[in-house]
Amino acid sequence: MSQRSSQVAYSEDDFHALEATLMQSDRGRWFLEEHARRRASLETRTLLGSLERLERVVAEQSVVRTDALPREIEGIAAALTQMMQDLVGRPDTADRTDPFARIVVDAEQAAALIAGAGARIVEITQAMEAQGADREICDALRMQTEVSREALGVHIANARRVKALAEILIYARRRLAALAAEPAADHAAA
């Protein structure tokens, strides 16, 4: 029975419906955040492990290297650069200390705007109650405002994760660039 269920293809709508269901409870939101954190940690460890293995192979090579290895490393570095740009866009060259800081800043600014709108909705809801509006409608508005506020926390956390991933990609690209330069130096010395 488990084989049959693993072969079922779920649509994007199914995914969003399940995600919305999980976002409705504290436990569901915790689960989604924890799953994202663990997945990012696993992906980071996998990438760093791959880089370490590549470094060991290059360091252990005793034969004279050909031009193929540097070209291959440059190709990997270019792929990492493209992945980083696809993920977060081009870096902010004006901020050399933290070129991807804008990811978190933009998320926090959007969160502030949405939080302000949420506060305004609460004020309007209170005014509606004072004028005798249906209590169920007012409670529903308050609940949706709270759900939005909690979703903002997840959004900001994800923006920080994306920024961290971009920093890992920058590190990987720099290490690969250094590896690509080493064979040229070795070849010139030989």
C-alpha cells in the first residue's frame, strides 16, 4: 500500500492546500519552519562535504594537471554564480560588506507594511464592533490578521535562510576559483 501512495502525483494546488492547512496551527507552522531549517542544514552540509572531497582529490593528485581540471572548476564556479543569481538576484555592489543584506531588509520592510495594514484592520474591526457589527465577522478578521502576522515571521526567517545560502554559494565559488588558480601555478612551476 505504501508503494502505491508513493507513486501518486500531487498537484501544486494540493501542495498549497496542505501548506495552508499546516499554517493554521502553531504546531503546523513549527513543523514547516523546522522542516525548512533541517533541509537547509542538510543541503549546506552536503555542499560543504562535496567541496571538501573535491579539495582532497585536487590536493592528492600527484600527476601534472592538464588544462581540463581548471576549465571544469571554472564551469562549476560559473554554475554556482548562476544559481546564486537565480536565487537572490544580482548582489548590491554598493554594499561590499554584505551584498545580500537587501534580501532581509526588503523582507523586513514588507513585513512592517503588512503589520501596519494588520494593525489598521484591527482598528477597523474594533470600530465595526462598536457600531454593532456581526461578532463572527470581527473575530474572523482578527484571526486572519494573526495568521498574517505569523506568516510574516516565517517569511522573514526564509529571507534570512536565502541570504545564508547565498553566502555559502559565494564561499563555494571563491574556493573553486582558488582551486582553478592552483593548477596554473603548479603547471608553470613544472
